[in-house]
Amino acid sequence: MNATPPYYAVIFTSKRSAAGQEEYAAMSEAMEELARQQPGFLGMEHAREGIGITVSYWDSLENIARWKSQADHQIAQQLGRRSWYESYRVRICRVEREYGFPQEHP
């Protein structure tokens, strides 16, 4: 991701249920592709080791709200609550600055 602060991060942490592994994987891939098409989308990072962490980056709170209410994303959210997650939490943060090494993040 190559954005200049300030921008916003949506941090989605989750504990998966054992149900629907293949369906979940397909929906997750579809949602990432759909997010990439949304106005204001800047990038996404994932990690899963027991708990899942997905961080998506956005240019504004308005575009985050649009993504949350996007019709296909709403369906995925409902399926997640009903079948794929034991629990989850969403945090929305403003990124004021960033730094790292090396210069380009993988």
C-alpha cells in the first residue's frame, strides 16, 4: 500500500467457527476483490494464526461507511454472523503517521 497519512484503517479481528471452510474462503476472496473496486479503497493486509486479522485502508470515514453498507458486503456480513464466526470485533482508526523498514512494505 502506498498512501500518505492521514488515512483510515479498519481492523477486523475474528475467531472462526469450524463451519463452511470452502464457502468462507470463496466469500473472503470475493469480498477482497469487491473492496478493491470501492471508492477510497487504499489496500488490505491479512494474518491468521488462531485469530484472524484483516486490516483494510481507506481514504475517508464516508467511504468506510459506504463499504459497510454495500449490498454484497451486507450479505457476507450476515453469513459471517450466522455461520463463519464465533466472534469478531471491528475497530476504525485514523492513521496519523507511518514508518517502516525496508522502504517498501511487502
